[in-house]
Amino acid sequence: MAERAKVAVLISGSGTNMAALLYASRAADCPYEIVLVAANDPEAKGLRLAEAEGVKTFALSHKGMKRAEHDAAMDAAIRASGAQWVALAGYMRILTTGFVAGWEGRMVNIHPSLLPKYTGLHTHERAIEAGDSHGGVSVHLVTAELDDGPILGQTPVAILPGDSADDLAARVLIAEHQLYSRCLAALVTRETSAEWLLEQVRERALALPESDETVSHGMACFGIVKGKKFAYFNGNHHGDGRKALLVKISGLDEQAMRIEQEADRYFRPAYFGDGWLGVRLDLGDTDWDAVAEWLSRSWRAVAPKKLAALMNAADAF
């Protein structure tokens, strides 16, 4: 099994969702491990559980500290632990934009409602008062906007006649414990998932003018409609263990230079010749803006002059 992703969990209280993540991580096939449990309350009960389970802990009261200073201290502790991902599990602090930006795409939260419904507090009361048939739980990436990041998973939970907020909360908590670990596991492995990587390539390739997608040689292939191909997605197609984007380049000299500069990332794609370059997408640190640039450059290399001229004119504005 590949090395597990390292996760820090932030809590403020009992840490039941932290415990669910921790015990899920003890499964042999779980792709993540908890390397730190941190709290803004040194008395948080979840810290005691983490200590008993042999997980490193960090606690720093936010009282008397400016929000940015406290966030900076928490961030330093997380990074010192070696964590690559952050999971908020009942962390009752609104985070600064700087903290959120530092973990963009790598920090996840769980919220007890079917977002976008009922952001903030008192979600169960609000769902019952609205006459909803279901409450539920959402796991989402964290953005600067409260409870507003891209949703990674949801579980509806039926509201029964006569339910109090506490009744509903107890059942939603069961769903939370089931959903969070699955979403976290999917998140930390998606950067090496052929399906997810292809979707990222597809989104950027099809945004280019008059581009389409076909299948060629068993690979997803992107080209100008009724024209030449400018990119291929190799999802371990040749059994070489690589998931990569294949794009057009200027020729052998550029191909050799790129491979010499960064042999782990670039390679000469089999059967494609000197005018193509393989760009690894499965290393866990893909710069998707750079991928968009590769696709745009490759598109320009095959686009009819009139179409390329229109693209150049649009770029000038």
C-alpha cells in the first residue's frame, strides 16, 4: 500500500467526529492517518482520547489572542506535524482568510445540514421548523465563505413526526461518523485517481474553442472539431503506472530539455515521437494552471490559423 496521507484534525470539544476519523484510519486499507489532533480549548475532551490512542496533540486557548495570531500558531503546529491535509471536526472558530488560503483544496469540514441549506448554527431546529422531510450532513472543502465550499458528499437523514432537535441531531451524528471518513479517504486519494484527473483535464481542454473529446488508441483524446488532436490522457494505458497528459511540443530539443530538467514529471511518450511530451499528473502536486497552459499551447499548435488568430485576439483583451 502507498504511503498514507497525513491528516491533522482540529476540534473544540468532545471530538466524536475526530474519533470516527481516527478509528476508520486503523483499517488496513485506509489511505490516511491522523498525525495531530489540535484544539483551541486545552480542556477539550477529544484531546484526552487522542492522547490515549497515541496521537500527538496540541492545544492553545484562543482567549486573549487576536484571531490571526491564534490561527498562525495553529497553522505552525499543523505544519510541524507533517500534516498534508486538515479536517475540521467540530472546530468552533471562524478561520481567517489567510489560514484558509494556506490550505486551499486541502482542508475539509463537516456540517450538520444538507448544504446549501442552513449554514451556521441551529441547523436541526431550522430544518424541523421549516417542515423539511429530511435533515442531514454535508462534507465540503473549506473556503473563506462560511459553510460554502465545494461539497464532497451528503447523507440525508429522515425527520420523524414529533422529532426534537436533539432527536434529529443524534441520528445525524451517526450519519456524520459514517460519511466523514469515506469523504476524507476519497479526497486524499483523488489526486492519483484516473477518473478525477481525467475530469480536470477534460474541463480545461473542452474550454478551448471548437474542441471535442473522442477515444483514440484506448485513451481519451482531445482535438479540434473535424481537425487534429492536441492532447491525450494516459491513465496507466501502457501499464507503466503513470497517469499523464500528452501534449504537443516544438520537437526533440524541447522534449530532451524538459526531461532533463524534471525527469520525475516529464517523459517521452511511447509511440508518439519527438513532437509530444508526457506530463505526469499523479505526483500529488499538479499545478493545474500550468496544465491549462500546456493544453492551450498544444491547441494552438494544431488549430487552423484563422481559429488561432481569433484566440489570440480574445487573449489581447
